Amino acid sequence: MSRKRRFEVLLRVAEAREQDAARALADGRTALQESHDKLEQLLLYRADYGKDLTNQGRVGLGVQIQNHWLFLERLNSAITEQRQELHQLGHALEATKRRWQDTHRQLSVLGRFAERVREADRTENDKRSQKFVDDLAGAAHVRQSRKN
């Protein structure tokens, strides 16, 4: 297998790795955004529920208020868990981003090197072609010289 073909194979493998890392990065960003959205929904729900609790507290029964407080505690617990998940997803996204940057950098280096290999092959082919043309011209000149 020629040097050029070997580098083309390496380049395809590096491109596939970089694309996989890019997909993982996009998936991580989506997961982070969804987690953030869920946290925002929980916070809004807690605010609305807290207002309802305040309004019901003025006219409500003790058992109803107690149930509301219990639910509000569960809601606060869910918000804490969601914040932890958001934090973990943020760290995971940073790691995924670094992996993508590494694969992107590797692909770039391989791409530049593969281009140098292709250029060297073109130069070598050009030299061979020129040598072939020169040899033909020289042989034609020798034949012409022998005729005269």
C-alpha cells in the first residue's frame, strides 16, 4: 500500500473519530440544555406553588397547608437534585469538549501531513513524467542523429 493510501486510511479514521466526538459534544450540549430547562420549570413551579400556598394559608385548613408544605419540600428536593445533575452534566460536557478538541487537532495535523504526502507524490510523479519525456526526446534525438 502506498504511503498516500495509508495516510488516506488514517485520515478517514481520524475524520470518523472527530465526527463521533462532535456528535457526543452536540448530545452533551442538548442534555445540558434540557437539564437547565427542567430546572427552570421546577423553579417556576415552586414559585407558583409558593404563591398558592401563601394565598391558601390565609383561608386554608391546617391539613391542607401541611400537605402543601410537604409537597413544597419534595419540590425543593427535586430542585436540589436537578441542580446537581446540571452541575455534573456541565463537567461532563467540558470533558467531551476537550475530547472533541483533541480529535479535531489530531485530524488537522493528519490532514496537513497527508497533504504534504500528496504533494510529495505529485512532485515525484512529475519528475518521473519529465524523465520519461526527456528519455523519449533523447532517444528520438539519437535516432535522428544516426539517420544523418
